[in-house]
Amino acid sequence: MSTKKPANVVIVVLDDVGFSDLGCYGSEIATPAMDQLAAEGIRYNNFHVTAMCSPTRASLLTGRNPHSVGVGIIAEWANGMPGYDGRIHDSAGTLAEVLRGEGYNTMAVGKWHLAGTEEYGAAGPFSNWPLGKGFNRWYGFHGALADQYHPELYIDNHAIHFDATPDYHLTEDLVDQSIGMMRDHLVSGRDRPFFLYLALGACHWPHHAPKDFMNLYRGRYDQGWDAIRQARVQKQIELGIVPPDTELADRNPGVLPWSEVQVDDDLTQLSTRLQEAYAAFLAHTDTHIGRLLDELKILGIDQDTAVLLMSDNGASPEGGPTGAINLRKHMVYEKDDPKQAVKHLNKIGSDRAYNHYSTGWAQVSNTPLKWYKKQTHGGGIRAPLIVKWPGVVPADATVRPQFFHVIDVMPTLLKNIGIQAPHTIAGVEQQAIHGMDMSPSFMASELHVRRKLQYFELLGDRAIWDDGWKAVCRHTKGVDPDSETWELYHLDVDFSEIHDLAQEQPERLAKMKTLWLQEAQAHQVLPLDDREWDRAADRIREHSRALHVFYPGMSRVDRLMGPDVTGRSFSIKAEILKSGPLNGVLLAWGSRFGGLSFFLQNGEIVLQYVFSQDESFELRIAETFKLGVVVAIANFTRNSDQSLDLTLNGSGLKSATLRIAKTWPTHGMTAGLSCGADRGHPVTDAYQRPYAFGGGTLRKVTVEVSDKALALDMSAATLISLED
């Protein structure tokens, strides 16, 4: 019997990186570290994921279909149905749980996004946090949209106060933490293997990159997206990433020819700079992935370590036709105007922007495919996969063309390590693993060694793969899915899904639609639900309450756990024991892209309400409190047009009022809430963060929310059933 220690496992997950974005997949973006990883292993060009991040991560970590484990959608949009619960069911043990049971040290770094948003608080419950799902360590963040300069971070089971230095970047930090965890492991447990799961925030928006990386790409995209797509598909053919006869999909609806974009100088400048930021972000990410890979060699463990690198879904269309400086505002409640946004051109990529590119550049990322993230055409679900495993996987430039799915990763790892998945974990009977072993493809490129059947669904978009054929239906929100048209493609000869054969082969299409329904019924996909942010608003309302009490020194409150002030009147009351001149933050909520700060400064009580990077509202009154116990109050009265009338007053003070003409809903917030200091993303430039409270004792801050909400104009869709 061999006593050789099992291989270490490192899985690196990129976020929203499209099929063609890596240099070794056809891009002009410099990714030498990932390219070298590919040169030392193998690449796949027919690897598929789900169309959004949480479902992909759930499938990756469990080897099972996402709806079957309760994660058919991102955690924020969970609706309580079995397939859309927003957290992994206990019957679907994770790779970390299985490996830890076999002696592995298990470490997670970065994005989690697999716990219910109501579970993000300092009191838990923690059963769906990484440490509750098999990991011994975690350093990272819960949901999406991580600000790379001012992230809201957690260690193990608690939030941490974090005041970033001027040169801080989240990607660098996550790689530093990964290296530190590996070193700690070797010091204390060198005789045991480890599993490192590194889920980067890159390259999800906001696209943040240091200035020196931004400068590398200045002017690189002036030729526009049409020329870049053509160059990428040509390079893909040369690299063998796509077959020689691959056709480039037409521009997606809404993507203009670049010649028409150039008519508008503002839009052209904005568009190219936003893409420069994305390229710089990915190049910066590659540099730090390179540090991680180099560390494996420095530590002398690279030959004993399996490394897998992938993206979680296709490139994001959430920037819309123009892209945006402040994507949260742009996507949720007010579109960015390019003529206004271009005034902030030099802020793109910095912590003064929350930027995201336009759909034209998203389709470039997905070259040669059509559509995007959140859709079940190739642009949403075909992703790069690189595998390096010395002694198991050859260093082979031949691209593997077999169809595999993210559910196949876990069983492949277990098979090659020599571990059988347990039938029970912690007394809970386990679901069957849906994935298959990919390892026959490590040594061969024959098409027959591949997954034969796989369904897809997200937000009503549906697709099914059946041994070389794909039927797909792009759903329109609010439309009866039974009335929608399906397309049919023979992917073995039509890589880009261009030649729709639905009219020519109706019998095959009918059979595949039936197959999809059977798979949907078997995996908890039904009923369909096509709601997005409105679903998040429902979830926030479900867990809302009238009274919130906050204390200085408390852990940060996540942005989706803050008071639900959407459409409501509310008040903020700070109770203070004054013993000297008062200064500092009472309550800070949100960021400079949308938020408020209630603070004391130079003898004044101040409330600053930030609607966007361009618009804020400020009210000040003289602070003439006597020594002793006093209160400062900010009262917000909601009007029918969703504006707020702000009144500031306090113990013995003269009040003042201000109309706040533009306001945000709770789920439009871009950062969390802190008390007694500004500990999240900076809300205002009126002070130097954290600007901790001083001059007395801040006893507590109470936020009271009216139980009457004025309805917002938010689109919603009813649950859709395909059972009939």
C-alpha cells in the first residue's frame, strides 16, 4: 500500500471573466501567469458552468446540479423554493467537507456567496458560512460587488474592521492571505495535504485597477469592439481554442457597430476607458495569480499540487449599452448619462468610480459566442478551464474539446486522489453526485469521452445539451415561457450557435424540450422565477423590522441587512453623554456612490446624504449641547415622489429642514453600516475616515422605520410553472 501523501488541491475561480479573455484563450490582454499554467497543463474549450456565480460555486463545491442543492440563483435573489433557497442543502456535502474528513486542511479565501443574506450578521447563524461547510479557515467576503479598494471583509465567523491603506487592493490581499495560509499549513501540518479554494472578486465590477496597470492599456481599445472581436477569433483559431471553421456570432441586439459609437465623442471616450480598466484589472489579477503559483514552487510543493483555474460564468451585460461610472445607480435606479459620466473619465479604475463596461465589450469577452452572463447561450455558460496536475495531467498544448460541466470537477478530483464520496455527512444522508469523472480526457481528445446530457436554467432562460446538440430558449421577463421560441444547434459543428436548425429538425427539438422538462422536474428547477432585484427587495422586506439599535465598536452591518427604508419614513437618534467638544461619526451607511453619514464636526451636527458621485445633499445645524446626556436626531419624512424631507434637531437645539430630492432604495446601497466611526467604504470627503466619535460617550444610535411604505415603481413577475 502506498503511503504517499495525497495531492494538495488549489482551485482558483475568476469572476465574470469571459471565454476569450485570457491570453491563452485568444485575448490581447497580458495574462502570462495563467498562460504559463496552461502550458504546464491542459485547456478545455467546451467546459460549461451555470450562467451566474452562486449556482456555479454550489455545483463546483458539491458535484451536483445547482437547483438540486438549493442554489438555482444567487443568494440575494433566493425565493424560499427548494431549488432557490440561496444556500447549499446539508444533503449535498461540499468538497471541503469530504476532503477534511480524509485529513485535508481546508482553506477558503475570497468570495463565498453561498449563505442567505439574513445570515450575514455578527450573531449568525454560521452553518452556511465557509466554516459551516467544511473549511477550517476563511478570509473573504460574502456577496458580490466587492469594492477592490474598500472591501467589507470577514475572517472565519466574524466581520473585521478594515481601514485600507492608499496602496491597498483586494486581489493582492487575497493572494497574500492564500500564501500565508499555505505557509501556516506547512509549518504545522506538512505531513497532511491541503485544499485551497481561492475565489477572487476579479473581474466582477467594479473594475478597479492600479494606475500603473491602467496606463498599460491607454489607447489599446480605440479601434473598437468590432476589430477586437475579429482579432480574437483569429487568434483563437491559431491557438486551436476554436475549430478552424468557427464563425463569429453577430453582434447581440443592442450592440451598435463601432462606427456608429464613434459618432458620439463622449460615448467613445467613456466606452474605451471602461474597457481599458477591465483589461488592466485582469492583467493585475494575473500578476498576483502568478505570485501564488510562484509560491508553490518556492515552497517546493508545486509538483505535489493539482491546480485548477476557471471562471464562474460569462462576461456581464449589466453595464448596458453605454457602461457606467456608478454601476449600482445605473443598474438599480437611475441610468448614467455618458455626457455626465465622461467628466469622471480619469477616476475610472480608482476608488472614485464604481465602473463597468458596456455590452459591446462584454461580447468581446465572450468571443466568438453570443449573449452573456445570466443567459444560457454560449456567452453565458461556456468558460475557460485550465488544469495542471503533475503526474496526472500532461503538459499538452492540444486543447481538450470534450463537453464537461462544473459538476464534473469534484468527482474528478476525488477519483484521482483516491477518495470515495461518503454516503452520509454529520448524520445526513447525501444526494447522489451528478458529476462524472473527467480524467479520461486528460490523456485523450476523443469526443466520445464527455458528458452526454446536461440541463441549464437561470431566470427563465433554459437550455439542454444532448450529446453534441443544444436546444436553448432565451426568456423575456414577464412572458409566458410556454409561448417562447426555442432554438436548436449542432454544437459539434457549430461552435458559436449560429445556425438554428429548429425549423429543419422539429422532432429533435421536441424531444430535447421534453428532456429539459424531465431534467427540470428531477432537479427542483420548477416553478421558474424570472424576478431579479425585485426578489431581493422582497427578501429584505420579509426580514425588515421597525426598530434597529446600533452601538459603537460593533461589527459592521452588511448592506443587505441594514434597515429597510425603501419607500419609508425613518429617523436616526443618537444618545450621547457629552463631556467635551463633540466630533466624529454617529452613523455611517453606504458609500460615496450612495449612502449617508450622520456626524458631528466643528460645533455642528451634520447629515450628508449621497445620491451619487455627482449629487449629494447636506444639512448642518449648530451643536450647542450642554454637558450631560443629550440626543441628536435626523428625521426623514417620505413623500409620494420618493423624495425625503430631512429635519435635524436635538436636545435644546433649533431645528432645520432640507428636501432631499433624489433617494435610493435599501437594496441600492453599495456598502454596509457602522456606528461610532466610518468603517466601511468612505461615505463623504467631509472628514478623514474613520473619524471616530469623540468628546464624550456615544451610548447608542437608534434607527426607527415607519411601518408604512410608499410603493416604488419596481417591475415584478409572478412565479411561472412549466409543470403542465
